[in-house]
Amino acid sequence: MMDKRIVSFVMILGMLVTTLDARQIDAITCPEALLALLPCLPYLQGTGPATPPTSACCAGANNLNQKADTTQSRRDVCNCLKPAATRFNVNPDRSKQLPQLCNIKLSVSFDPSIDCNTVS
């Protein structure tokens, strides 16, 4: 049986995705960027024990990183992820650790305090 928090999150994400600007972010839309990081949410929220992110989380983060391959696309993804990080109570410390733990150079942070104009 699915955890009630997961079911609630999927329902909230569905509502969020339908209300977000679905404009294309180069090769990825904002809803696609959010869905790519969906497996990372338990890690990013810090709701579970301090275990490493799952392989599905790292695969999604890596896929997102590969698709956001220009400065403008990374800034667009940042502007998509920033409000979502606040809505879903992302732990900033965990979001900063994610790239290292997944062995990727992720230039877009899932951090509510980032200035997206500084992303290169």
C-alpha cells in the first residue's frame, strides 16, 4: 500500500503541473523538470533517515542536467524549480549535497534561496 504522503504529494504535484507555465525550456518543460526530480523528493525534504538519494533520483537529476545544456535553459529550469522548492519544503542543505552524492555536476539547484540570474 502506498504511503499517504506519497499519494498526497502526487496529487499536489499533479495540480501544480497543470497550473504551471508549460512553456518549453529548450529541450524540457517545467513540468518535465519537476517530474525528473520527483524521485528525489523524499531525500530533498529530509523526511527519511539521512540515506543517500536513490538511483532513480540520481538518474532523474542527471537527465535534467543533460537536457538543461545552455545558460538560458539552466536559468529557466532554476526559475521553475525555485518556487517548487518552497512549496515542497526542500531542505537547502540536502539540495546542495545532491549533485555530489549523485556524482554529477549539476549547475541548477533545487534551492529556494538561489538567484536564478547567477546560474551560468
